Amino acid sequence: MAVPSSPSIETFSPAASPLFLREDEVRRGVELLFFGYTRLTRSVDELLVEHGFGRAHHRALYFIARQPDLPVSALLKILSITKQSLGRVLNDLAAKGLVETKAGEVDRRQKLLRLTEEGAAFEAQLFEALRTGLSAAYAAAGQESVTGFWRVLEGLIPEDERQMVMNLQGRGR
Amino acid sequence: MAVPSSPSIETFSPAASPLFLREDEVRRGVELLFFGYTRLTRSVDELLVEHGFGRAHHRALYFIARQPDLPVSALLKILSITKQSLGRVLNDLAAKGLVETKAGEVDRRQKLLRLTEEGAAFEAQLFEALRTGLSAAYAAAGQESVTGFWRVLEGLIPEDERQMVMNLQGRGR
DNA sequence: AAGATACGTCAATATGGCTGTCCCATCTTC
DNA sequence: GAAGATGGGACAGCCATATTGACGTATCTT
């Protein structure tokens, strides 16, 4: 299917058309992303199932841990899901005592989300699984590779959303 | 929650404990993976919805395109889902004339999967969306970064599965 | 006072996983 | 050639997670 891989194609100077890279390089990235991402999250999934939760619960826990006192609307933007979907998840987490809310002080319509002590402990446990996997990959690849890893992934995020992601990481740019 | 970010922690020589990296670096990777992966697949998702398919259909199409005459069992291993789940997807694809099967020649119990012409055309269209996104990110990051990107992702895949992924890419090693 | 906003909730629907069970055709082994 | 293992398919039912649309309430803004 299109662009057969040829050992000599590189002599066509890849830099000439950087936006139309060899199919193989793109497929490689797609596949590594797919397998890498799913394998990283596998250990987390197992922990979640043991506690009767799913991935959606983890995502909520994760970002609430990351930004305590996050209003619901902000979490909705981060997750790009509907109010209804998030509602169910938050109700589950609140029912198990992992998340609590308080009214916003400046705007009392807002509910600010934060983890309870149990919630924080659970999130930390889940995070440990992520750390174990990613740390090993980072260490095996080396710091330079990690930088490249970040750079490419940043490039996958559309301009208008990149700022939001960077803000999470305390990198106002 | 563990390991507060301190500006001076780097003076503890990060190479000393490469398996226990700073929390921030791990969280950064997790977040970039999450947002990068979902944003890359967004454009594909839209195309799929227009045609009445979901992500599961794309995954099947993708790997069948990648390895024509793939037996069902091989696809099951790649996708790590159950026979029943895959069965539904393959029936959908066959019903719409995108996938066809033939009996294996060495083992006639096998059904070898391949795309029809329409299937190949559709897969190519979906792939273009991936290429557009990834190529731009590759180009913006530069070849060195791309290598690092690959290296880290490879490290996320457990030893015993890495070979399978490499085989997809015609890299018997 | 009117309207917009933040949040919640009810109801219905779709997707894509899962388990368990049973079946058939074919290959392998003895 | 019979017994068992394997590749594939199918039925039934369940669960998690997402969707849309409609509506309600409290609070903020104008």
C-alpha cells in the first residue's frame, strides 16, 4: 500500500518534504504509541479493577491530584467528556470517600474538587505503577531520548490545547 | 503525595537512581502520552464516525493492512482482546465489504484476513489522518527527537511482547 | 429583574470490552 | 482410524464508558 520501503529512499533527502514522511516511520510511531500506551496503563488497570473502578475513575483521580481544588468545569475541559459522564465517575469516587468537594470562595456556584486522604493514598498507589513503567523506559532510553519523547508528543497536541497541558505541568511556556 | 518537586533535587545526581525519577518527569510523560495519543487519534475518530465505525474497527483494519493474510489468531494476539469482541468487529467490516477472508493453505482451519480494494482505500484514508498529525510532530521535533521518542516507547513494552511489535515493523530485532 | 453560568440529574442510546457455553471443521497424535 | 487439540464462529448476558437532549437550581453578572 503506497510508498514501499526502499533502502535507498533516504537518498531522496527526507528533509526536502518533512511533512510527508516515509510511511514506515509514521506506522512505527503509531504502533509504538499504541502498544506503549496500553502497556503502561495495564498495571494501573489491574489495580483499578481490584477496587471496582475503571480508567475513567483513574483519569479523574489523576487530574484532581494534580490540581487540588479544581472546579468541575476545568476537569471537564481537561478530560473532554460530557458533564453526565464525569458526573457518574465523580459520584462513584465521592461515594467511596476518595473525593470531596467544597464550594468556591470567589464563585460559590463552583464545586472545587480535591482528594481525601484515602483518595490521595489510592492515587499515589496508582501513580507508583505508572512511575515504575515510565521510569524504567526513561532509564533505558537515556535523558536525551526522554527529551525527544516529550518534544514529539508536544507536537501532537494542537496549538490551542498545548497551553492547557503545559499549565498542568507548571510550565507557563 | 511523595517526592515534592524541589529545584535542587537534581543535585542529588539523577543518574544515581535511574529507576526512581522525579515525580514531575513521570507526570509529564504520562500527561503528554495521554493528550498526544488522544489528539492524534481524534481526526481518525471523526472519519470513522462518518462511516459508522468505531476505534475497534480501525485497529482491525490497521493491522490487517499491515499484515495481509493475517490469521484471526494472530490478530487476536496483537489486539489482546477476546475472540467474541473481535468477531463482532470483523463481521461489521466484512458486511461492509472492507475485509475478506480465505482459508489457510497449510492449515485450512485458519481464516486469513485481508482488505478488499475498498477496505484498503478506506484504511489509506484513515492512515492519512495519522500521517498528517505525526509527520507534523516529527518535523517540528527533528529526527533526533523522533529517535528518542521511539526509544522511550519501546521501553514501555514488556520484553516478551517487544518482539511481536518489532516484527510488525519488519525489524526482526 | 433578566439572563448567563456552574453544576446536577433523568432518560435513552451506542460502543466495545468481558464471561460462559456450545459448536463445527480440521489437524495431530497415537 | 479414533481421540484429542486447535482455529474459528456464535448465542446470551453483563459491564464500563461514552453520547444526546431536556430540565432544574443556585448563584453571578448586567
